[in-house]
Amino acid sequence: MKDVLIIEDDAVLNRFLSKHVREMHLEVSSFQSWGAVDAYLREQEPALIVSDIRLPDGELAQRLPQLVELCPVIVLTAYGSIRSAVDAMKAGASEYLTKPVSPEELTLVIRKVLEASKLRLDHQYCKRRLKATEGCFSYMIGESSALREVQNMVEAVATSDMTVLIQGESGTGKELVARALHDASNRAARNFVAVDCCTLQETLFESELFGHERGAFTGADKQKKGLIEAAEGGTLFLDEIGEIALPIQAKLLRVLETGTFRRLGGVKDLKADARIVAATNRDLEAMSGAGDFRSDLYFRLSPFVITTPPLRDRREDIPHLVHHFLERHDFSSRINRKVTQAAMRTLTAHDWPGNIRELKNAVERAVILSRGKPRIGVEHLGFLHRRGSEACMRLEFDHDPSLEEIESRYLEQQLRKFAGHRSQVAQVLGISERNVYRLIKRYGLTEVAG
Ligand SMILES: Nc1ncnc2c1ncn2[C@@H]1O[C@H](COP(=O)(O)OP(=O)(O)OP(=O)(O)O)[C@@H](O)[C@H]1O
Ligand SMILES: [Mg+2]
């Protein structure tokens, strides 16, 4: 159970409050200074705070905005200082108690505030849960124009039966696009059958894909239908198509050309009613030029190509994705985690060679490293720096530079990195776009800024 924090510098009153709260069967931690409170909050999250307005080392007013984000706050005010109670309520405090505090009033107010907070948590939990499950269906998170274009293409081609080739680096969401295509098609009620061309052995591939007749080979004691039949009326997703061996390529070409196939050992031409969607992270065109992939098959596979953009080309999607992955992670643990601005800048600046999958793993790792704390900071992302050389930029000077020189050089580097996109540079630098603009002018970098 989480603690109730009693923050009151008057030792007698502090003891009195703690005693009564304990009698409500609640855990209590009591403090007489902000220094001690800060140390506690670095490690733990309270359920409720009961705090005096003024402590020897500072005012509650300065801390209230951060505290109310953590949990409800009840303010203790001296008789006659109703003004400060009103201010505290305006700043987000839940209730106030006037000294001298009666035990009945204390109990009543604490019960009321805890009950309201529980209801709010339940409500948030349900909302987040809904959103997270919605996420399974609403697929692609992100607002960038590059992602919009992918979504538009999916929408445009989904209801036709056209073969679609999805190209993109590893982890950019090719499979997600394939599923979206299926779900938006008229075939959505039937199966989406994914075949990983990478892992299927060449010898097994044919019988897995097309099935086999009884006696087709030793051990084939009964007829078996292949995956292409499982996908009948639905979608057959050929993942990593660039990996299939040339003999199988010939068989696949036949399916695409004639719309028919034969089971292994069979003589009948069976109709293939599966929409084919293929994906690859390789350059099929170059491969077909080099003779590693049949060019006639490439031609048949690529009447409609969707290219999934790498994450580094749409950095504005990173914060959305981070929140999305955190939400999915958090809704089961009921913790509402936040990412500090500096951590978000680190995440946005990273180049993500493994794209969205790598980002997803990084968020999960940071959650583990943050050990149940509700805040994810740069210190939980150390692993990003250690590995990436691209992630860390180096500024070199042949003399001791002034701050302005560093600022100007760093800005120039970032402008080059983001091809002059001011909004993205602003994100990384943690300043407003307007300020980026101001600095560009001050340092005469308009040319770099494009
Ligand atoms: N736009 C997105 N919004 C939310 N999650 C995404 C998005 N794009 C990808 N993902 C998630 O990222 C992970 C990788 O996506 P996916 O498996 O589709 O990539 P891929 O291109 O097929 O990768 P590979 O080439 O390695 O097979 C998955 O967990 C997927 O759910
Ligand atoms: Mg994939």
C-alpha cells in the first residue's frame, strides 16, 4: 500500500496527524523539511500528501504543481490565512484543513479525497485500457506526412485484389501495413496467413505453401492442404520474399500469372483465391538486376509498391510512439509513467537503425531500468549512447570555444542532420521553433537552414 505523507514542521502537530492517519490503517511517512520529502519522492510515490503551507526550507506553493501530478494534496492552513488555502486550491490542491485540526475532520477529509482519487484512477485506467486495446486495431501511430502517405496508399489499394509489395528497412512496420491492408479489404472476415519465407526450409517450403497429395513423398501418408488454401478468400502475406530460393520463385510466379497452383505430387490445377501481399527489406529491383531474384516475379509482385519510411526520416512520430508504447506497458501496471523532456529529446535525436521495433524495445528497457518509478529520465536511456556512435555528435575545436561558438556550431550540425527542418531541430534542442529561427539569424545560418 502506498503511504500518506505528512509534511509539517511542527513536531507536535506532525505526531498528532501521523497517529490519527495510522489509526485509519494507512501507512504514514512524516517529514519536517522539503529536503527529506525530495529524497523520499525520488524513490517512491505516495497515495496522498497532507502538507503545511510553509516549512523552514521553502513554501508549498512552489512545489504544488509537481506534487499534484503525483497524488492528491490536502493543505494545512493556519486559522486566518484562508487566502493561501484558496490559492492552493486554485493550484490543484484537493482540500484544505484549518489548524487546529480535529481528528474527525482529518479522517473525513482524507477518506473523501482517497475515495475520489481511487475513482479517478479507475476511470483513467479504464480509459487507458480502452485506448491501448484500440491501439491494436488502429494500427499505425504517428502523425507525420510520411506515415499519412502510407495510410493513404493502404486505403486506396485495400479493397482491390491487387498484389502489393511492401518495402522498407527492418522494423519499420511492414507487417503492420500488411495487416492493415487485410483488415481494410473485403477479405477482412477471412484469414490473414503470414508465411515467413526466411525460416521455411527450401524443401519444406513447397509443401507448406501449396500442400501435398498423399504419397507425394516418403512420409506423406495423407493429403495436406497448404497455407495458400488456408488463406482462401483472405490474404497470403509472404514476408521476407527476397529470401526465397530460385526454384520456389518459379512456382510462385506461376501462381501469380495463372491464379492457380498444384499441391506437391498433384495433377489438378487448383484455383488460388488469396490476395498476395509480400514484404522485403531488400532492394528487389537491384537483386533482380543482379540475377538473385527473378525479374519476371519482381514485375508481378510490384504493380503496387508501398515503402515504409525509416523512423529517422519522421522523427516527429517518436513522441507519439513513445507514449503509445508506455501506455500499453502501463495500463496493466496501473502506473502512469512520464518521460522527462530531456529523455524525450534523447529519444528523438537517436537514429534508430532498428526503427520502431528498436524504439519499442528501448521504451521497455527504460521502464525496467526505471524500477517502477513513474518517471523515465535520460539516466534510464544510457544504453542508447553506449552503443550508438551516430547518436552522439562530436564538436571539435582547435581552441577553447566560447559558449556562443558551441551554440552556433551545434545548431549548424543539427540543422544539417535534419535537413533544415526547424520543428525537428527545436525538439532536439528543447527550445521553441521561433527561438531556433532567432538563433539561425543570429549566427547567420540561413543557408544551412535551407
Ligand atoms: N506506426 C506504428 N505504430 C505503432 N507500432 C508500430 C508502428 N509501426 C511498427 N510498429 C510496431 O513495431 C514493431 C515492428 O513492426 P513490424 O514487425 O511490422 O516491422 P517490419 O518492417 O515487418 O520489420 P522486419 O523487417 O524486421 O520484419 C511491431 O511491434 C509493430 O507493432
Ligand atoms: Mg516483418
